[in-house]
Amino acid sequence: MLWIITKYVITAAIVVAVSEVAKRSDRAGALLASLPLVTLLALTWLYIEKQPAEKITNHAWYTFWYVLPTLPMFLAFPRLFSRFGFWPALGLSAVITIVSFALFAWAVRPLGIKLM
């Protein structure tokens, strides 16, 4: 139980640190947010918890493929925010991400990459 609390505290501290940096500097906050911090933490936790190498490498492999269809959201959100406000833009961005993901999963399936 102590281990899971430790993981929560470290992970939450990183998320809070990124948001605090973003308050002070748009660029520095975006740079930190763009780093694969969550993935690095997940890989670290899996390794420390002695998960098989295949599980760890699969996590990195699938993370790459899952990140790609999220990228259109980052382009759409600023425009949507300026037109509709924060919450509608966030919701529409989520819809864009879901549609992008479904289309991307369909497009890469013939390559033997099964995301869904």
C-alpha cells in the first residue's frame, strides 16, 4: 500500500509541477507537458515492479501509436477555444481525438498494428 501511495505522490507532483511552470512560462510549460513524463514514469514503475521485458517494451510500442492520433487535437484546441470558449473546445477536442483515433486505428490495421 505504501508503494502505491508513493507512486501517486510522485506522479501527482510531476503533474502539479508542469501546471505551475506553465503558469509562469507558456513555452516552458508546453515543453514539460510535451515530454513523455507519464510514459517514463509508467515504464519505471513497470521495471521496478519486475514486470516482464515484453510488457515494458509493448507499453512503449503502443504508446507511440496511441500518441499519433492525439496530435490533431493540439492544433484544433487553440482555434476552438478562441471561437467557443474553454469547455466546448475541450469537449470538441476530445471528440476530434476519438474520431482521429478510430480512423488511425482503421488505417494502420492493414500494417498488422492492432490498436482496438
